[in-house]
Amino acid sequence: SWVTAGSGLASSGVVHASQNGLKLFFADGTSQRYYDPTSNTTVPWVATAGSLPEATDNSLPRLICTWRGRTVLSGISGDGQNWFMSRVNDPFDWDYAPLNPDPSQPIAGNASPLGLIGDMVTSLCPWTDDVLILGGDHTIWTFSGDPGAGGQIDLVSDTIGMAWGIPWCKGPDGTVYFCSNRMGIYAYRPGQAPMRLSQPIEQLLHDVNTGTKTIRLIWDERFQGLHVFATTTASSAADTHFFWESRSGAWWQDTFTGNDQNPLAVTTFDGNDADDRRPLIGSRDGYVRAVDPAATTDDGTNVASSVTIGPMTTKDFDEILLKDIQAVLSTGSGTISWAVHVGRTAEAALAASSVASGTWTAGRNLQNIVRRSGHAIYLKLSAAAPWALEGVRCRLAAKGKVRRRY
């Protein structure tokens, strides 16, 4: 998503790239170039047959992927419903009408019986060698089989689209996770309906502008979950990102200490060593970072974390008394600060000042007397160092029908 001076690529905006063979081909909407490893430079991408895709208004592709050996281009602002595929294993051949036609020849939507997509193409996702997923502004489509050899285009959804760019990733079982045009997070396997995962955090996602954010998803094998990064594209800003933990179905919010650390590009580094199997994050400041579960600080800055447990209520919403709490932390855990919040409603309790607080250290802690009551009770935990909680015991008592009258 960022480039060096002299590369010939766009110096602003988002640059997408895809490898075909030993070369890396770019799509940035303003230039046609590729990276040649033999010279370690970017050079002009010139077709040896036919012409590279370009609209009548001279706009160029902004989306690119490699599928079945073909370089696939789309996202031309002046030709948004069209798609283009090079010859199989030859990203330099774009002749859609060769003298000797064959199934591996280049093909395009406006030059084939399959036709254009009934929507503006916003994303390209090669799922398997047999299926290519195309995200639209408000639709999702799939290519089944090679378009040059009897393949077909099918409409998956006419109500769900995909955010712009590469708002998707694949999990270890092949499930595609993607961000929709309305900032919903979905899990999808071709042949099935997309399943929404983000219901618990819809209010947090509602105000995210997918037009001004670069949306990137990546699966984290170490933590068995999905990172959803939403970074302001034009300039540095205080952005909030999300993480979905697949084992519990819980969502977490993540923020970076420095605004220039917000991710614009992500990939998975999957070497043999344990330290080589981790997501890599490319940030605006030009650094590539990795998520390190053993790190105690983030470049020298303590990593602040917090979690809110609750609300604790009765089925009849009666007032309840929190008598005491007791925590057990792992033997290597850092210190945790705890605080109890009560209120007449869950919203009031969440916003209220704490009525009791303290700290817990590693191992089994002593019992903390609280004796505070409310219709809703929250327990907030926070720390500035790595910590691990084994469990918390809370002793509760109902206040009875007399207190219900109040």
C-alpha cells in the first residue's frame, strides 16, 4: 500500500499487487508497471500481444489478482463493471481475438459471452483454482471454472457487497472472511450463504466509512482469530481495529499507540520456525511489524489492556448484592487492577464511577469484600503488563421482593 520514490507507481492512494511467475504486477489506477527481481526495479508493463486494459477516459485498473495462472484486472473507474484476464501463465498477452483461438487465450467481460458484472467491481478474491469471487458495490458473484473453457458467472447475493480493495482473507479451513459494503463482517464458503459474524459489535462498526478507510483482514493462527484493520487512507488518524476470537466468538477492540502504526497492508509469514509463523503488518511509517505473543512492550511502550465483565443481573431485574469477589491469576501473570460498577440499569452501571476497586497479583488472591448492590453490576479489569486470568468467583445475593418495590 506504499511505494518508494522512483518506482513509477502512484505516490498517494492504495497500490495493489499480485505475483505471477517470478514477477510482481501492480494496479494503482495511474500506471502500468511490474517488479522484476532480476534487476530489482519496477519497469513498464508492456503487452506483447493486444493491449493492457484501459478505459476510453484513460483510467486504468485498480484491482488485481492471479487466478488459474491468469492475471486478473478490474476496478477501472471508467469501466467499473468490466473484468479482464490475461493468457494463462502469460501476463503480457492481452489479445482477446488471436488468429488461433484456444481455451487459454485472454478474455474480458465485454469481449466474451459471459458479459459484464451487473455491478461495480470492488474486490477480487481467488478462492480456489476453480472459483474466483468477485465483490461488487452491493452484490457478490463467483466465476466457476475458467471463462475460456466453459466457465460461468453466478450471482451469490444481490444485497451484500464487499468493501473496496482486499477486504478479505482465508481461514485455515478455506473459509473466506470479508468486510461487506456496509461494514459487516461475514464468513463465506462458495455454495453456502454468507454468515454474519459481527452482530455483537454492530454499533461499533456502524459509523466506519468504508470509502475513507483501507480495510484489511488477516487470519492469526497463533490466536485462532481474525484481525479486522480499518485504517484511514488519506492521512494519519486515531483508528480503532477489531479482533474476532473464533473459539469463544468474542470481539475485541485494538488501538495502536502511534497513528502511523495503523496497518495499510497485511500478509502472513509462514516459515518453519515458530517465530516465522505470524501475521506481518505494513504501516504508514514504512515499518513492517509482527504480532509477538511474548513481547512485554510495544517498541518500549507498555501495552494497555482492559475487559469488562457483565452485566450481572437477575432474570426479573431485581436489585442484587455483590458480597465479595476472589480471583485466581496464572503464576506468571502481571498485576491486574479491578473495579466494580453498579447502577439501576446496565447502561447506567457501565457509565458510573467505581464503587470498589483494588489490585490482584499472580496466583490465588485473597477474598475482596465489596457489599455493593444495584440492578446491574459490572466488573472491569485493566492492566499495563501481560496478564492471564484463570477465573473470578463472585458471591451474589438477591435483595428480595421488598427492595423490588423501590
